[in-house]
Amino acid sequence: QTVGFWMKDTDIPLDIIFIDEDLEVISIYQGNPNDDTIAEEDNVLLVLEVNQGSGISEGDELDIEDDDEVPTMKVIAPDGSTQMELEGGERIFSKVSQIKIIRHLVRRCLNI
């Protein structure tokens, strides 16, 4: 789907990472604090917001480990190496709840 994000009422700079159904990063918008410019992208499955300067690049892939342990989400570089592990940061839900929601949404969007 087409999605749009803005930084209104957000006081910190963020990288807004747009991810497609293949779990590949299709674009990155550098959001500046309190900016009301809308960053819009087509064919988006997921959006990841991280601190600006994350090092995530277009073409990187998101890998969500699927096991009984609390998984670590990894950003996979085009050469297959792990570019970044996403384990912490602020969140509204507990890590376990957040991961369950992400898994549910990915499976629902991919019909698996």
C-alpha cells in the first residue's frame, strides 16, 4: 500500500525505513524534528523508525528470526552480512508483545 509519515510533534531526528513485501528496504526518509513534510512511498509492507544515521541502506533486507526464543531482528546487507541487530529502544509494547504483533502482521500481509 501507499503510506505517508511526517515528523510533526516528534522532537528527535529519525530515519523512516520503508520495507516492501520481500522484506527489502526500498527507501529511507531522513525525518527532521517537527517537520510537517509528508514522506510518502508506494508498495510498502512495513515501516521502521530508528534514530537518524542508522546506517540502514536501500537494498538491505529485514530478517525476522522465527524460533521459541525472543527473536532479534536483523538488517541484512546486500552481501548477506548482518548490518545491524535491532534489539532495544523505546516501544509502547513489551518486546515480546511487539514481536508477536510484527510476526502477525508480516504473516498476514504475506498470507502465510
